[in-house]
Amino acid sequence: MSKKNFKKEIVKTPIVEEVVKPENKPSNKVIFLIIFAFTFLLYGNSIMNDYALDDAIVITQNEFTKKGISGISDIVSTEFFTGFFGRQKNLVAGGRYRPLSVVTFAIEYEFFGQNPHISHFINVLLYALTGILLFIILSRLFQSYKKTKWYFSIPFVASMLWIAHPIHTEAIANIKGRDEILAFLGSLLALHYTVKYIDLQKIKFLFFSAIAFFLSLTAKENSITFLAVIPLTIYFFTDSSIKRNLISVIPMLITTIAFLAIRQSVLGTSIFDGSTSTSAPQELMNNSFLGASIADKYATITLTLGYYIKLLFLPHPLTYDYYPYMIPIISWSDWRAIFPLIVHILLIYWAFKGLKNKSIISYSIWFYAITFSLTTNILFPIGVFMNERFMYIPSLGFIIIITYFLLKYLPTVVKNIKQYNTIITSFLVMVMLLFSVKTISRNSAWENDFILFTTDVEVSGNSAKSTTSAGGKLIEEAIKPGNENVRNKYLQQSIKHLNKAVEIHPTYVDALLLLGNAHFQYNQNFVEVMKAYNRILKINPGYDKVYTNLEIMFAKHENQEFELEVYNNLYKIAPNRYDVNYHLGSLYGKFKNDLTNSIFYLERAIQLNPNKIEVYKDLGVAYGMKQEFKKSTEVLEKAVVLDNKDAQMFVNLGLSYLQLGDKDNARKNFDKAGEIDAKFKNMSNQLIK
């Protein structure tokens, strides 16, 4: 701030802007210790949590992470999801290249194995370091805004409020959220070193800022917004010339170009592909606005912008899930779209109005808008209505506004210093206490998937994803050994949630599959199972999981009449599936003794997949039972080529040859069966005279 502008501020607010040396100000080390201890007080209970939510993608089911240090080369040379899926799937437009956090997980895995407590501890540690760095930066930016009481200074109050804000719990308590933490930490370091360069004019600080910024980009691409935030900060808080300001950004611009080139070479897609794509995903869980008109889409986006601000002021309730339709699709006739629009128009007005005189309110709004811009759904679709982690960085703009209001403008209303100190102390203590209680309690919800899903479904009960996740996890817990006393209770809850999910999203295949599974586990109700599964097959007749699950279910529950009915219906839907034909052939032969139909379907099964040993065995037996022994021997000869360790198959082949009068081949196969299984050792002597 220029001397001229600073004098103007003093005239406006003499209480806050009085520039004097703070009384009894402790050393920075003591303040750092306070911030550090406060962070661990808030998030210490998260350290004992297990893995949850997307941790499987980056740690527990990521083949690259589980290689430890030797997996780093794969991590840095592939798309973000490749280590989880085994191949690049391009699940999101433009792809994701965020290797830094995954590299840290691989290093942890190398030294500590699969240990969630170490990972949680490191997240909290990095968050504490971010809070300390934030205090250092704010102390420099607000060096003219000192108070006689250091604990009422803007840097200290803003840092403590930012650390305590419960909206950050998703980024900290979820291990995968480390990409957010590292991205902001790297961006703040880049800002810190850029300010150092402006103050001291030493080139080395530009080198440091470029390295820090590159690392922040490799943590999360959203860091690119700091290419605008950093020069904006220099403009608002220093008297640096425009030329020097632009020079300070050049190294970061170079590293950004380098990062984008690396990203392009790895992914084959640009960071901007998501914004230029004309074809949005046609699945609701990947496109929250599917089916909505353009007008309704932007009315709903405005609603989410208002909801973010609501959560900044009142962070309750919190949830990991804002998928359809946790946020409802609304139109511009709804006040929930109009009111946030008016608020944001006013914010835009204040942001532009304060540019010339370098208003702190203006700066904070710009910081909020720029760092939030890429996740608003305005520029391009992000696949979900909103997420609390998207506020991790932008929330700082909100915190600065609140802090600045409390410590600068409130004294103009409450002019009695003693009364002001009482009000501000009471208010801050109350807010910090409420924030702290909410943060600590929210950490507990992230203990594991079961607790997270069953807790947040109460908040996100209108989300198809949340209800499906809760339903699926309840099934898993219900069938675990030792949970027999809660089995039926959990399965009933599961069916309730999954029915809700299907009501919200009638073509949601994941929910329908789990609903069928839940009905089977609860009371083996195949009628309800097939109701759910048939809805899936209408959407996707070749959905493999339906057929696989049915095999498992029928193996556990013998209901051959119903099984035959089911597979006959499946044949109408998917006549060219091997498994459908094989099961029909097997059922007609073993259950109905209908050898004609059995042979028909088994022959079709062989045509569809000639490498399955079980179909040759059954077909050979069917031909034998039909006394077509020549065909039986032909089929069983192919079978023994595929599997020469099945004694019973050699016996069957020998019996068919015996029926044809070929005693030599019969004896040969009986003897082979005896070599494999001693109980058949004397079969040749017993059957061949």
C-alpha cells in the first residue's frame, strides 16, 4: 500500500490502523507453535482414521503406489487414474495429471506399507505448515495493519480462522485430499518468494518461486489460477511497478508452459479439452445437468454459488456428496437462484470498484473468484454440482474479508475501545469454539467408508450416489462374519437406500445391481432380484455383472425350476452369450433330462466359446446318455486335450468307446483314469472281458 493510500486509511479507521509496535508480541516461533498445536488439536482425531472414499484410487488399490519408490516412474508418466484401473480411461474431460500427491503416497508405502495413520498424520502436518506459511505471508502483506494486541492482528486472526474452518475437513481428513493441500502449499510458496523478490530484488527468489509453482501444478492443475492471483497480490499490497510485477511472473509462466507440455505428452489431451468439448457425458453421475435446459443449468449453478457462501458462513451440515439430486435442478423463477445472483452481482461491483484504490475487500473478492473459477461449472462442466474441497483455497478470500471487517470497520461503529475489545473477543472465541467443535466432530465421520456413507446419506438423502454408496456398504457390513446380529437390520436399511437411489435415478445401473444383491442376501428373494436385474438388462443387455452374480446366487441356492425360467428369459435378451447357453444346456440335461434341448444349447455354447472345458464334459455326457456314442467320443476327446487331469472324464470317454465296441481305446482311457485316481485302477479288468 502506498504512503498516500495508507494515510487515507488512517483517517478512516484510527483505532485499527494506528501503527505502533505491538505490546508484548511473542516471537514468530511462539506464534508458529500456537498455529501448529491448534492444527493438531483440531485434526488429531483424524490420525487414527482408516482409509475412506477415494483413498482406494490413490493408495489401497493403486498398483503404482503399492510398488513403492519403484512405482514413481509409472506415476509420473501416466494419467492420474491409470494405477487404479490398469489403463488410461479418460473418465473426465481433459484428463487428470496430478502425480505429486501420489508420489508421496508411494514413498510412504515404501517405508510404512499400507498405513493410513501415517498418511493422516502427514496430511495434518502439511496443513499445519500451510497455516504457518499463510501467517508469514499475511504478516508481510498486512505489515501496515498492526494492532497493539498481536492476537487481534489480521495475519494471526485470519490464519487461525482459516485453519479452523470446518469446510476444510474433506481436504484434510480424506487422505486423497493431499492434492489440495500440496497445491495450495506450493502456490503460497510461489507467492512468498515472488514477494521476496519484489522486496529484495534478488533473482534467486524468482527461481524458488518457479520451482514451487511447478510443484503446485503437479499436485493439482487448479494452481494455474495463481498466475493471476500472484500479480494481483503484488499490485494490491506493494508499490512495485507494472513492469517489475510482470517480470516476477515470467519464471512461473515458463514453468507453466513446461508443465502443460509434459501433461500433453503424457495424456495426449490438453487441460482445456474439457472446456472445448461439444459432447458432454450422457450418464447422470458424470453430468449433473443432464437433461436440464441451458437456462435451468445456470440457475442451478447460481444456486450452488449461493450454497457455497452459505457454507462459508454456516458450515453445517457437511457432506462428501453433492451429486444429483442433492442439489435440485431449479429455474430462474426460483428465489434460490435470484438471491445468489444479486449477491454475486454486488460482489462483482465491489471487486471492480476497489481496484483503483486497492481495497482489501476488492482483493479478497478477486482472490475468491479467481481461485474458485475453474470449479464453478460456469467455464466448463466438472461432473458434479459442487464439492466442499473446492472451497479449500477460495475460502481464504472469505476469511480475509471477515477478519478485515472485524478488525478495521467494526471499530468505526463501536468507538469505545474497551467495549470493542469485549465484543471482538467474545465473537472470535465463540466462532473459534463453534468451528473447532464442528471440525473435530466432522473428522469422526471420515473414520472409514461405512461411517462416512451411513452418516452423510442422512444429509445427502436426495443424492443417487450417496444412497447407492450407503446401500452398498451396508451389504458389505451385513455379510461380514461376526455381524450376524445386525445382518437383517443392515440389509433392510440397504434396500431402503437403494430403492431411494433408483427412485432418484431410474437408470442407475450400480444402484440396481446392488438392489438385486441386497434382496438375495436378505431373504434370497429371486423375484425382486430379477426385477432389479431385468431393468439393468433393458439398459445394457450385455452387462456382465448381472450374469456373474446370477451364477453365484444360483450356486448358493438351488431353485432349478426358477433358474431355468430365468435363463430362458435371458436367452431372449442375450442369445449369443456363452454362459446363458451353457447354463440352459446344463439345466435341461441335469434337471429336466431333456437331452435334445440340452445338446442344442451346449452345441451353441461351444460355438460361442470353444475353449471352455466344462461344456465339452457336459455335452459328451449328454450324447452318451442319448446313446450317440460316436459323437460322445468326439466331444470327450476334445475335452481331454483341454484337461488331461480329470479322471472322471477319461472314465466317460472309456465307457463311450466301450459302447462302440472299441475295447482298446476303452482300456486306454480306463487305465489313464486309474493313473489319475486310484479308485479307477481296476476299472479295465472289471468292465472289459
